[in-house]
Amino acid sequence: MPAEIQRRFTRSAKTRSEMCSINRRMPKPTNEQLQPFRRLYRSRKRIQVSMQRWLF
């Protein structure tokens, strides 16, 4: 495994573990709380996809 790829992988793994620990500390939201956010995320994803199609 090349050193640069390994370095990048370990960095991403470190940040991922940090994120996991942060998420563990925060209270888990219920489905009712997440519903509007899920809808928003879906629409934002669609917008991103259309933007990508438009740009490239």
C-alpha cells in the first residue's frame, strides 16, 4: 500500500472515529424529529445531482 494512500486512509479513519464519538455523546433524535430533515436532505441531494449534470 502506498504511503500517501495509507496516510489519507488513517486520517479519514481518525476523523470518522471522532465523529462517531461525537454522535455517541449527542442524544439520538426520534423519527418524528428527523422527518422534515429527511425530506430536505432528499431534495438537496436531487439539486446536487442536477447541478452536477448541468456543470459536466
